[in-house]
Amino acid sequence: MTPGWEGGCRETKTIRVEQIVAILKHAEKGTPVSYLICNLGIAEQTFYRLKQRYAGLESEQVRELKQLQASSPVKTLPGDGTKLGSGPFGPTLT
């Protein structure tokens, strides 16, 4: 059993940037993913999504990337998931 693991999983609603970077660094060092996701209270799919997006980044870089994504003018149309962006001649579909 990994030291410090009480054996119970917890639920997390919001993950801080520092937590994202820390969990990815622990995973790189060989800490079992099952321990990390249970300790942080996230789903395994969430872990792999975070890994895909933020692997290799530092806290400040992740923070900047999240700010850019939040301020993006891209919106999703209801129903089909088509993204609506803004082009030089008005809205464009991507």
C-alpha cells in the first residue's frame, strides 16, 4: 500500500492548476494512476484528459492556457457539437 493512502476515495468538484501539475509529475515518476485519481477524487478518464492537455507544462503555463481557453470566442451550436467561430466575414463553422 502506498504511504499516506487511507484507502478511501474522495470527490473533487474543482481541480486547481497546482493540483493538475502535481498529479501529472507524480504520474511521470511512477506513482500508480489508481492512487492518484482516488486521492484527488477524479475519474480515470479525467486524469487522461488532463494528461493529454497539460503534460509537460508548469503551473504558470497551465494557468495561461486555461485563461486563453476561457476567453476564446468559439461557441458550440446546440445539437450537433459544431463549433461556431468568428471569421473576417462573420461567424464561421469549424
